[in-house]
Amino acid sequence: MNRLSFLMALNLVLYTACGKSNGRGGPAGPAPLPVVSFTDKDATAAFNTFNTYFYSPADQLYYATTEKRSIGAIWTQAIYWDMAMNAYKCTKDPAQLQLIKDIFNGGYRRYDQYNWNNKVVWFIYDDMMWWIISLARAYQLTNETQYLDLSKAGFKRVWDESYDPVAGGMFWDFNHSGKNSCINFPTVIAAMLLYKITGDKTYLQKAKDVYSWSLNNLFDPAKGRVADNNIKGNKGWSDYTYNQGTFIGAAVLLYKETNEPAYLEQAKLAADYTQQSMSDANGILPAEGDWNEQGVLKAIFGQYMLMLVQDANQPQYLPWIRRNINTAWGNRDATRGLTYRNYKVPCPTGNIQSYEASSAVMLMQVCPPEK
């Protein structure tokens, strides 16, 4: 979903974009670096640099910008936690495992001990679901039961309040104003993760039910295009990489469990639309996120696109993803080593957001470099 424009249209103003800072950009960075082919070492360096400029050891969460004046948005912290888990899977570095535990503790303190009933901390369903997904992943990685217990409790809270038992689908906000991709496809992903962990088939059935509704109400089966929202039966057609990504992830997880080829074909159709219709002539993904939280969207896309590549054995997409990474890495800030949301231009040398610096770093953690 277009978080900012949609919210403003509803006069909810739940997510406010930071005003552009006079000290943010300054002149663009130096001329683009030579053409590169990123390595495992580069992936680790990119992650470590991201932490250097954005991680707050005191808060054990991430800052919104390089100015380090405030902590970033609640939902993006879950995506950064995913990134830390992906980095650890690559390196098995004990320091990165400790970082995973520390980020959990930071969220525990800041977000009322993950009290899902606190409607001040949690004020929209998809913010909760991103954390529910990440908590399930953290359990898979560490076997620490507190992560699983919180994930299950959060899923129940969201399901009980967001799911429409009459018409189907998940409402995005507490006022039930619309049913958006940003809650429906992540709900499928969370349900499938919890099903794999617990073996409880009610999760599998919920995943199938929500996916089936979403396929009919949030997807164009001719194009592979994912709608941002559905408000009272009207699809809102805005293209965002994270909606394409969570659709792909939901379809792949269902395919892996059921072996039904339709799920795989739908995932590939969504990937093809992203590559052929949302990317430029060279296959470079859209910039997304002009000084707002949308800068993190491609990080979510990367998480699930590589699931299609690796878990569903679709390596034909690897050259495309690597081209995006190499373009972004080649245009990194040569002094700081930070990457930017617009992969095609040099990273600004002034104040930038963690959101817009995150996606290439995430892609580097999940995509294997060319050998």
C-alpha cells in the first residue's frame, strides 16, 4: 500500500513523513564507482556499515536517519530485525546472533513488552503482523520459546480483530476502512510460518482462506499485478514492490506445502510483472520512498523474491536481482559505504534515512553473489 497517500486520503495521518531536512542531501555524491560485482565480503561490510550509521546500542533499535535524533518507525524495525537474521544465517557470527537478541530486547522495552492489546503502541494491523512474522523467524533460528509465544499471541489478536468472517479477507486498520495487501499477504506468510513450526492445521487453513480471498480481490491474474488495497470492493491499483514481494512469499510458502503448481505460477507471474513492468529498461527496481518509510519496501521485496529463487528453484531471476545489487553497491557513498533507495544515482553524502539505505543491504544478505 501507499502508506502516506492512502492515509492522507483517509485523513488518518498515522504515518507522517519527515519534512526534508536542509542538511539532508547537499550535493550528490561523487561520480559513480566503477562497475562492481558484489561479494560475500561486501555483503557483510554493507550490513556492518548500516549498523554503524543507524543502530542505537542504547535503544537496541535503529535510528530513522544518519542524524540519529529519533528511532525509526515501529514496523521498519521488524524488517531490520529480519535483515540481522539474514546476515547471521550467512556468517554464523556470534556477534550477529547477539544482535538478534538485542534487537528483540530493544523492541520489548520500547513496545510495551510486545503487548498486542496496547492500542497506543500498536495502532494498525500490518505493523503488528510484520513483527509477528519476524518473531516466528526468530524462533526458527534460535528455538527460544518466548519468540514463538509472542508470535502466536500476536497472530491470534490480529486474526480475531482483523479477519472478516462474512466477506473474507483482513482489514488493514482498526476502523476497518479497507482490506489492503500489506495485511493480507503478510497474514498468509505468518500463518504458514506458524503452521510449519507448530503443525497446527488451522494455521494452514487460515493461510489458504486469506490467500484465496486476496487472489480474487487484490490481484490481476492476467498481469501478475498486486493491488495496494481493496476498499468496499474497489481495487486500488498502485504498484509497490513490497506488495509484489509478500504476494510472492505467500504463494511460494503455499506451493512448498501443497505442491500445487498454480501457486508457483502465480508467484512467477508477480515476479515477472515486477521485473518487466515496474523496473526500468535495464531491470532496475523503482526508487520508492522520497523521504518516507517507503524506502524500506524493496527490502521486503528482496526477502520474498529470493524465497522464490531459492526455495522454489527459480534461478532465472538471479541475474536481475544481482544487477540491482551491483548498481546500488556501485553507487554507494564512497566515504561512508551507505547505499541509497535509488540504485541508479550516487548515494547522497548528507543526511539520509535508514529506510532508504536498507533495501540494497537486505538484498545483499539474501542473494548469493555470482561465483
